[in-house]
Amino acid sequence: MPSSVDALSPARPLPPGLAPMSCCWSTETMQKWLPFLAWLPNYTWYALKMDFLAGISVGLTVIPQALAYAEVAGLPPQYGLYSAFMGCFVYFFLGTSRDVTLGPTAIMSLLVSFYTFGKPAYAVLLAFLSGCIQLGMGFLRLGLLLDFISCPVIKGFTSAAAITISFGQIKNLLGLQHIPRQFFLQVYYTFRNIGETRVGDVVLGLVCMLLLLVLKLMRDHVPPVHPEMPPGVRLSHGLVWTATTARNALVVSFAALVAYSFEVTGYQPFVLTGKTPEGLPEPHVPPFSVTTTNGTVSFTEMVQGMGAGLAVVPLVGLLESIAVAKSFASQNNYRVDANQELLAIGLTNILGSIFSSFPVTGSFGRTALNAQSGVCTPAGGLMTGTLVLLSLDYLTSFFYYIPKSALAAVIIMAVVPLFDTKIVRTLWRVKRLDLLPLCVTFLLCFWEVQYGILAGTLVSVLIVLHSVARPKIQVSEGQVLILQPAGGLHFPAIDNLREDILNRALGTSPPRCAILDCTHVFSIDYTVVQGLGELMEDFHKRGVTLALIGLQVPVLRVLLSADLKGVLYFSTMEEAEKYLKQEPGAQPYNVSEDSVPEHKIALLKA
């Protein structure tokens, strides 16, 4: 009998070729577009309990992180909370991963800061437009576009983002103000104004970082509570596990109490978060124009101001969320639908923009916490979203006393793991050429994020194209030259292959016959067919023969369709060598329907 967790995993699609009964087709379609219909009928009390506990754990983490990530985005703190609840509710209906939580993240907040200049109206509009793009990609099933962004590019971007975000919080850790947001200017002005450091902020920030580190180490070494444990042990483990899981909330609360204690005495050594508006903003259509002291900024001008952000933000958001979903699906043995994830995150950003959200995506840290807490379904997000809404109603007066240095400590401890210290050594061992897109992306992201991602992706694509244009060819010298390409032959490769064969076979005295072993070639195009025809003519003019062996059905189909004359092929290498050495007993086939073996013709017509 399957476990409750397995039973609640999203329904898997039917194998290709097996069509469902007509009476069930509408149900299958509904479950595909609304995945919660697949697991909700089997929902159990055990799943409810685990989802409730996981939702509470994630909620206690996301509230302080949301306030901190609003700072990264250059927005007032309440915008982090506005961005933290909608994904919880939307993903309940549309998500295909039981672990993923959608909300503000460090990387997305960095991009929002970069493209919206700290202006809330631009951030909200960017969320709406990003959601529209993501939703459109989901409906058009364009998730495959993300496959062109390689792992080295992702690692280069996230590592650069970790450094940029961490250094961006140094100013809050030191209590410095009026520091620009551009990375290189940040570095310059931080060191220039180092003499204005506030001792109180430094001490509190370092203490918060130390507490977060200790609690994290405890969390990594304390197992979750099990029913088999004795009651006393279970209680102590439960308290420690809860405290270490909610470490962000505990540390921020501790810092706020310290700041409030100083406020009562009339002396305040910390820079505080300040006033946070109570409750949710009124739902409204995203701003398609903004009125400023210099006049009205039109929708067109706002879009032009955001520039490449309209491509970078939705793509990076999708990439981050789907990477998180696939990672935990692999760990926990279930499958996710990438295109359905596009719909979920797109609708989250569109609906979130109505409540003044900035763009959000899947959070790796909170998703890991969700999985470790034993979540069974996306219903855990309902509790997380409810906690965020309650905090907006009842805790905003408390947020006033949160020191910015404490939030900086939360951000730094959250993004440090994004910097992968092992990736360079791993790529050096596996494939050194992959270090090129990694380094290009990493370095250029400090200048302009979009240039780093674009350049890294371009380098990765060029590496792939180079392997297509120059496929590896195994060569066996002898009386008869034998060449065996390692993969498909496509138009960029044919000129190089032709020159190689001509030099090796016809460039000798006397010229030699050659065999092209196509055993590993499963696809060719029209340019390759033309090149093979010209190659045959070159061999014929020199009085020697080029023979083909190991032709696969897709290649035969193309050659037959092209009606290429004079192509000889053999079933085996031995037959080809006998024929070319003019030994008796070898009979070639011409590539025509009259001479192709019957079993091949049957496959071609299938």
C-alpha cells in the first residue's frame, strides 16, 4: 500500500500511445491544468498535520526574509510582505511540486533593484509584465528555452549575485547611509565612508550573524522529532528543532527587543527599519503611468526605463523556480511539469501585482526548509500565506524597531551558500572548457546582469555549435581509409569532413578508397546530402570509391528523398572492405528503393 506522501504526489501523465477513455478525458485534462485535483481527494489527517507544521516553519522564516529582501530590492519593507503571500495561495492550485514555496528571493530582489531604481511603481509594473511573459510562455509550452542556459552560466550568475548582495548589505552592517546601489560605486563609497561606521550596528550585526550560524549548525545536527522517541527526549528535540528552524524570526525578534530597550532609555545606537504601513494595500490595477514633479511618465517610458529587465527578470525567475522544483522532485522521487510551473509563477506575479508585489520566484532555502519539515502537499503554503497576512495586520508596529543591521545579517547568511566554492575545481576535472562561460558570466554580472547572462549563454551555445561543426571522427589508416563520425552530421560540419576525407584519401599517391562508417549518425540535412554528392564525384573523377556502411533508417530516408545517385553502401565493414579491395563475394547496395533491402524499406514506410 503506498504511503500517504506517495499517494499525494502529483498524478503522472499516461505513457505515450495510451489514450484514456473518453469518459475520463475531461478529468485528466482538469488534473493537468489544476494539479490539486489529483491529490486533494486523497488528502489525509496526517498530511494536514505535516502541512500545518511545515507552513508554520516556512512562515516564520519568510516574514523576516521578506522585510530583508525588500531592502535588497531598494523598496520600503512592507513591499517584501506584499510579495510573500500570493504565491502561497496560487501554488496550492497550480503547483506540481509539494515542496516549492514562491516568494521574494535574494537574486530576484537584486534584479528588481537593478531595473526599477528603487521606485515601487516600476517594481509592481515589472511584476505584472513579467507574469504576463511567464504565463504566455507556459501556454505556448516554451519551457524548453530555459534549457539553453547551462549550469556553468547559472553558477556564475548566482556566485556573482551572492557577492553583490552580501557586499550591498555591508553598509547596513556598518550603519552607513547614502551609499549608491551600483556595485562598483558601493565598493568605492563604502570604503570612502568607513570612518562613519556606527559601533552599535556593527556589534549587533555581528552578534546576529554569529547566532544565525550557531542555530544553523544546530539545525543541521539535530534530527526532527520521531514518535518512537521517549516523551522527554521528544519534547527537548522538538523545542530545539523549532528554535533552530525559526532562527531568522528569533534573531530578528531578539534584535528588535534590544533596539526597543534602548529606545525606552532615550538613546538609539542602531539604524531602525522605521514605520511600516499596517494591513494590505487596496487592490488596484498595476500602474501604467506615474505622476512625478516633472510631469507624467507614460507606460512606454516606464517600459523603456526597465529595458532588458523585461527579458532578464522573467527568465531568471523561471529558471530559479524550475531548477528548485526539479531538484527537490529528484530528491523526493516525483515529477514536475515545467510548463505548468510557468503558469503558476506567471499567475502569481500577475495577481501579486494587484497587491503591490514585486517579482517573485521559487526560494531554494525556504523550499529546503519545507521539505525538511515533512510537507506532504502544496497545502502547506496556505498556512505560510496566512501567517504573512496576519503579520501585516498585527505586527507592523513591532517591525518599526527591527535594526537594519539585523536584517543585513539575515540576508548575508541566506546568500552566502549561493557562492559555490567547489564549482571551479569540479569543472577543471570534468571539462575545462566549461570554465569559460562560468568566468564570462561571473565577471560581466558585476557590470550588467543582463550582459553577464547573455554573454555566458552565448559562449555556451558557441561551445555546443563548435562540437556540431567539428564532430569527433575516428580514423583508421590502411589500404582502405575508414572514417567514423561520432554523432549526427549537420551543415556546419560537412565542409570540414569533406576536406578531411579528400586530404587523407585523395591527397596520397596513389589515391585510396574510403569507407564512411555511419553507425553513430542518426540525422543529416540537405547540405550534408549535397556535400556527400560532391564527395562522390571527387572520388569518381580520381578512379576510386567512397562507400557507406551502417546507414540508419532516418539517414536512409533522407538519402532516398534526395534521390542521390551513385551512393554505395554495405551491411557490414567486411563486405565493404572486400568490395573495395576487389575481392569476390561482396555485393553493394545502391541507395534506391529498388536496391534497399526489404526490411529497411518496411522501416522507412512505417
